Amino acid sequence: MTTVAYLGPAGTYSEVAALQYLQLCHPDLEHDPSRLCPYPTIPQAINAAEHGNVDVAVVPVENSIQGGVTMTLDSLWQSESLQIQQAIVLPIAHALITRASNLDDIKVVYSHPQSLAQCQQWLDLYLPNVQQIATDSNTDRLHSVAEDATIAAIASERAAAIYNLPILKFPINDQPDNCTRFLVLGRTAPTTKGTHSSLAFSLKRNMPGALVKPLLVFADRQINLSRIESRPTKRSLGEYIFFIDIEAPIDDPNFSEALQELQSVTENLKILGSYSIA
Amino acid sequence: MTTVAYLGPAGTYSEVAALQYLQLCHPDLEHDPSRLCPYPTIPQAINAAEHGNVDVAVVPVENSIQGGVTMTLDSLWQSESLQIQQAIVLPIAHALITRASNLDDIKVVYSHPQSLAQCQQWLDLYLPNVQQIATDSNTDRLHSVAEDATIAAIASERAAAIYNLPILKFPINDQPDNCTRFLVLGRTAPTTKGTHSSLAFSLKRNMPGALVKPLLVFADRQINLSRIESRPTKRSLGEYIFFIDIEAPIDDPNFSEALQELQSVTENLKILGSYSIA
């Protein structure tokens, strides 16, 4: 029985991504809500997959405006057994959900810090004197929106539908091309043949200049990187882990050769998975 | 008259960094609190320096655990006129500030999301059932701590002293080597000779693989990079701006030559400043 952990509760963008995963990989289960397991934080959703409490976790890894989701990257680096099964890119469009009939009546706006940041210009312009309160997820305070018409929340259209609440303005995100990439993480290798691969490494010399060697390994073989991101090792300021996405499947002979060479110019190298993007 | 913008209110780590800047560069003003101007957000503090409402802004740019402060990096890239005058590295030690006499009495903990994240293991272990609420700054809810003994806040020892509140546990950060690097930003070039330089660039080809060329420019000249960080261009997923810190002053002939060559392998190159680190 396939079960899917996601950053809950129902109505988050993570749930939309989790539903899309079912539709894509397990179309027979798409309309079985019991397959979706909401978790209160990203690390808890990832841990559930790591420890086998669920089959996979669907978690955001990068937003086109806000950048990398650091909790996901850090959890992936620490994970012992998880592999990326699939990537899902989802357009993000935020709705202002409130029972207020005009903007002047709103006193407080609740949302996840990333969503607040993605609507910052709109909020500065249309709700300049409204208190913005960060919550653990977009849907955390929708019950308050239902009870009090001076409260608004920023969340998905789906969240408004699930909680049966009116949308006053849509879309309110500052950048129209806002999208988030989600990863499906599980303990087994993906069943479909991948088109992309992800890896992460730390460097022997604690200097980002040493990054040139791993990058040359790919450049010399004309292998395209689609993303690079650094995270602190948490040991001391100036030491990094680099996350790299590659436009090649892991069983490509050219890429396998690159991986061999990469071992010699990195300290700790982790293959995070080979997967396709939906 | 030198005035300093920082992420307020009084008692934040940014204020400690701002005081250290005065001590370092304007020792005569160190005990004149009227020189310090608190702002509610990092972009607002940076804008105040950009528009000349203050002389400099002191803002966090990188924490050893949490990584880059994305708001600071994004504001720096957008700024037309600001230069880095000075970098300040500050050890971060968090205190649990509360009038509760033992942990069992605490029901809510308030703090900035970065501080909550930096104490996550401690909170999971000692306050597992306590509600964690994210605030705009560490000191936002110290008035609530004063009024209600079931409330705690995570902030600096200085904050406890300023607000005359007791510390129940100290330090509570998960990593003992927690430190944050702050930047002092102003519209003029720094008066002291720098030891480090920072720059940022976007790439002509929208592929992170193209990053190998700019890195080779430095590697070929044995110039050490002390940091590399990517941020999304916000145009579309997969396009990045790279921030690089270099262990060389901008007037070093070797480095000047590198900068010339860098122009030809980047799309948009910004010199963010040449400065020393305190």
C-alpha cells in the first residue's frame, strides 16, 4: 500500500504536489485520500520516509523566487537511505483568503514565511498597515479566517476550496512566473528511467575555490549542470556542501566516468538519485 | 553625524553588531545611543542606507548553521549605490528568556525563524510540546515575556539585560560554534584598506555549468575564494546569481587582472566592495 508524506495540513502546495505524484505514478490511487499523510514540518515528513513509516515523502526543494529550501537540502544530506524518485515542478499562485468584503477590513494576514515573502510587494502596496504573522504552513490559520472577517490568509486556491472559504484577490504573488520544484523521496531506486541526476559533496580543502575541480570534471565532458547550491557544513563559517543537479541519467557512460573522477576531488560524495521531472 | 540602521528593535544581534561597528570605526560615538536607528526588516534597513536616511546599514549576511541570509543578498544585488564598508563576525549564543521558574511552565516560545531553527534540537528535547511562534525579530515579544510567565523568547543575553528579564537557560543553541557574519553597507568606499572583496554576477548562458569559467579565472591566478553562494534571478527556475567572496583587496594587481577577464565570462558583474573583517 503506497503512502505519501507531505507538509500538511490538507490544502498546502505540498499536498497538490503529492496528489500529482499519485496521479503520475499510481493513477489507481489518485482518489484515495487515505494514501496522503500530512506532517507538521519538512524534516518530519522526510524522517517518516527514512524510517519506513510511509513509502515516499513529497517535499519542496527550490522555489524560483525564494531559492533553495534549506531544510530539505540539509535533511537530504543527512539521510542514510533516501533516493530521489521523481521531481515535480508546480506553478505557485497565491490567493488572499478572507471573509472580509474589502481590503480595508483586514487587520492580520497569516501565511508561511516563504508565501509572505513571495507576496511582499503586493502586501506593501495593498495592505501596508496589516500585521503579517508567519505560520508553519499556509493553511495553519484557516480556521481563524473562518471565524473572524478581519483575518486573512495567503494559500492556494485548493486550500480555499477544501476549507470552503472565499477568495478576495487572486493571484497576489509578485512574480507571475512563480514555481516550486518538489522531490519525491523514497528508500528504493525509481522504477522509471531517469533523465536528471542529483549529487552533493563536501570538499577536501575547505575553500570554495576548490569547487573549480569538480565543476571541470563535468565541463570537460560537456555535461550540463542545471543547478548548483551551497549549504554550510555547520562545522564552521566558510565550509560548504555543494548540491548539483545534472542533465544526464546516472547510467550514462560519460556520466559514470565523471562520477569516478569526482570521487578523487571531493571529500564526501553522495549520489542523491537519478529521476525524471514532471 | 554618523547614523547606523540595523534590524531592530534594541537587543537584536544586529544591534550588537552595530555597536561593534561604532566601537571599531567611530569609537567616540560608541556610547551615543542616538546614533543607532532600528528598522523592522532587513530590506528597510538597507533602503535607509541606499536613500541616505542613515550613513550605513549593519545587516546579517551569513550564519554558520543557517547559511546565507537571502534578503540581504537579494537587496545587495538590487542596490544601485551601496558598497560593503566592513565585515563583522559575531559569535551567536541564544538565551531562553522567561519568567517561568522551570521548563514545564512554558507554553509558548517566540523568536525569529532563524533562531528557532538554530535551537531546534534543544527545543525538541526540552520543550517538545511547546508551541513555537516565528516573529520578525528576536525581541518582538519580550513585552509578552514580561507580562506572562508561561511565555518564553529566544534572544541574546543583551536583550534580557535591556528588557530586564531573567534568563532560564543559556546557551541553548544546538551548535556551540554558531556565528553570524554582518556587513556594514554605505554609499561611500571604505576609508580603511580592505583585505577581502565581494562580487556578484549572472551568467550569459543560463546554466550553472557556465560557472566553471568565472571560477577558473580565479583558480588560474591562485586567488582564494572564501565563499560562493547562488540565488535565483527570479526570472525563471534554473537561472542564478552567484555571490563570491575573495581573499584579496580590490587594488591587488593580480585581482584587477582577474576582474577584467571576468567581465568577458559573465553577463552582469557587480563589485560589492573591498573591506576588512573584524
